[in-house]
Amino acid sequence: MPNPKRRHSASRRDKRRTHYKAVPATIAIDKTTGETHLSHRAYFTTDGKLMYNGQVVFEKASK
């Protein structure tokens, strides 16, 4: 496997890495409950239901 003959400087390395940026998370609003959540993720509602794709996946058992 080829290796560089001389060491690359830190500025050269950093110039290569400038295109890798943190992207903010995509937030979606549920049409049925109106709650905000991460897109394509299951989420708990305020009444303790686990929702995904507009459907109830799991309900917490009441004590």
C-alpha cells in the first residue's frame, strides 16, 4: 500500500477535511398528534405511547 514519502502539514490535512460538516437533525411534525420528533424515528408521546409512522407501536402499561 502506498505511503507518503514526506509528512503532510496540518493545514493540508485540514483543507481536505473542510467539506465534512455537522448537519442539523431533520425534525418532523406528526400529523395526528402535532408533536415534533426526529424524522424516521419512533418517539414517545406525552400520554406514554410509542408512535412510528402515525401508528401506535407500543403503549406503556399503567400501574
